[in-house]
Amino acid sequence: MNHVKVCALRSGSSGNAIFVSSGSTRILIDAGVSLRDIEHALQEIGEDASQLTGVLVTHEHTDHARSVGALMRRHMVPLYVNGGTLQALRSTLGKVPEDLIRPFVSGVDFIVGDLSVAGYRTSHDAAESVAFKIDTEHGAVAVCTDLGWPEPQLLNALSGSRIILVESNYDPVMLAAGSYPPPLKQRIAGDFGHLSNGDSAKAILHFLSRGTQRFILSHLSKENNYPELALQTVRDHLQAEGALIGRDLDVAVARRFTTSEPVIW
């Protein structure tokens, strides 16, 4: 059978790398941790970096793009990237084979291996940040992080996916009481920053109403959140709307420094 495998190799403000495979196609979304961590995490789930079909980059920030150039040079992995992000990446990408760069247009479907993919614009303070939806014959996988607010157009584009990795970055009380300078706090909580735990719950309710039943809370802040709080906040918001985790949907939290349990169907 042609299985789908989804695994958060690493997720959080410390760095992000998400693995998705279906059939013979193996995709890495973001490479925001060391190449060694990526290689070891892939080995843990029975995969090999040299077998990757492509690396897709949501945006140019270091916690998403740190090892893109190194991955391309060592394993000759093609890079799928939109024009704005590519331009912003050039200064840190290093020297890479130009024929490995595969530009795509945001909002337009493109092919990676034998899968159809689309990158949809997100409201984040980056050159041209996107969320990805990857269509497989057994349902779509969506990766939706780094967005200041859950725009209806974006949510609609990702709706119907079988599993969605959705940002649950910060707790507003922790952010307000924390040591960050006021401009950084405003940036995180603004329309071009990140989703709070409560906003993540609102996005999940939207997706749940359109058929998605499996979610992974992703991109948690190290300073302004923690897994138990994110999960409890989402649970409380869902329960207030009559949706129960374990009955109506499954919600897990992606790990920061270790490899999350793969989801396979």
C-alpha cells in the first residue's frame, strides 16, 4: 500500500523541519536546524537525507532555512522556493548548483516528485512567506506556521486536509510578562507575527468544521509557551464550542529538540 508518513523532525522557535512522504516522493519542509540534526532525525524514522525529492522553504528566517544550502550541497536536494523567499535567501544560501533551484509561484500548484503542492501566502514579516498543502492520493497534508492572524482565505485554501500542522506559538500572558522588549512583544502579537494558543484553537475549529480531524500544534515559542499549556488552552477553547479531543479530533504537540512520533496512514 502507498502509505503517507508525516513527521515533525524538529518544531519551534529553535528551528523547524517537517518530513512528508507518499510513495516514492520524500519532501522536507524547512531546514531550520543543523544538517546533522536533520540527517539523524531522518535516520530515526527510517529515512535518508540523500533520498529526499526536494526541500520546500516557507520563508527565509533562520529557524526555517538555516541548513538549506548545506542540504543542497551535500545531498544534491532540489530547492522549491518562491521568488521573494529566494531573493531573501541568496545572502545566506551560499554557493549551490543553480539547476537545483526550482522556483514556484505562490498560490499556483506545482509538482514535486509525483505529488501536487501549493504554497499559500501567510501574514508574516518575511519576504513572501507561505503555508504548504501537499496533496496525496490518501489525503492532503498542510503545514501552517508563522502567521500573524488566521486569514479566512488561507484557512479555506488549507481546509479539507487530512492532517494539519498548525502554529500555536505563544501564550499572551507569558508574552506580556516576559523579558522581551516591547517592540518584539508587539511584533509577535501583531498581524505579521505569530499565532497565540487561542488563535490556533480558532483555526482548528475552522478546519474541524470542514472535515480535518488530526492536528499537530507546531512552532511553540521556547520563552512564551510550553506544550502542556498550549494543549490545555486549545482543549479549553474547543470544549467551549462542544468539540472534544479524543472524541471529535486528535491533537498532538510537535517536539522542539527531539523527533516527534511519525503519523502514518
